[in-house]
Amino acid sequence: MAAAVLFDLDRVGPTEVRALGALNDSKQQTPEGRAELFPVILRVAAKVAIVSRCAPGIDSRGLHVTNLAALRDALRRVACDGCVCLSDGFSLARLGHDQRAVIGGDGKSAAIAAASVIAKETRDRYMRRADALHPGWQFAEHVGYSTPEHRDAIERLGVSPLHRLSFQSAAYQQMVLDDC
């Protein structure tokens, strides 16, 4: 999941300024904090783009290449003439707009932090819905992170269509050894 946000400063009032003051790296925020920021960001943004990539695509192209392509696609969707696109740490080839790679960007740029919140909250919501379609893997609880419970579920049930087969997990490796 990748996201990009273009703020409309005319939509930012005192209430939004207070709420957006909590922006930071999405991983540094509580799930409740991200959920509260999500509608505020959508309300004050001129444009928001969310791009998702599937597990087979990630497996075939690689995670890093896929992430950069998704981010490039998201930025292209919010970019406008004369803008400078900010990305968190990586320059993006063939973006078609001026850009700046900002190391630690989600702690330095409101737009990058907002995109981080939008991407993480969207992914978490998707994983909670996926839990109903793929019971047993407890996607709603771990929202895709490799927890001991998630690894146990993989050992019990195998992988679901949502799992990346190229991900190197001890649980995946054990399954391969068991199949030999």
C-alpha cells in the first residue's frame, strides 16, 4: 500500500491544525490515533491517492521495486504543475515532476506523514476485511505483521492468497522443509 497527499491549505482551520499537529510516522502512532487522523487528512486534502499492489506482483518484481513503483503512481495522481513531490527516503525514476527524497520524511513533512497514515490505515482496514474472507490467519489482529500467532497460523493452515511467497519467514521455511 502506498499513498500520496496534496494538502489544500485553504481547508485547514484551527481544529484541523490541532489535529494535524499529531502527524508523525504512522508506525509511531496508535491505531486509534491513525483512525482519528484519517478523516481529518481526507477533509483537508486537495487530492489523496492510494495504490495497492498484490502479493503475486510483489513476488514477481520484488518488494522494493514494487513499493517504489506504487509510490511513483500515487505521487503522479496527486501532483500538479509546478509542484515538488516529496518522498520518504527514495528518489523515484520517471516521476515526471520535480521531487525531493527526504530521509526520515514522515517525521519532517506533514504531507509524507499524512500519506503514511493514509496508507497504514487503509492497509489495516483492508486486513480487517480480509480476516472475514480468510478465517484462521487472524489478519484483523496482526494486520499483516509477522507475529508469533501469525506464524503459528501459517504453520497450521499454510499460506493464504494474500501471503507473499517471496517473504522469507521461519514459518515459510519450515513448511518447505516439511514438504521435502
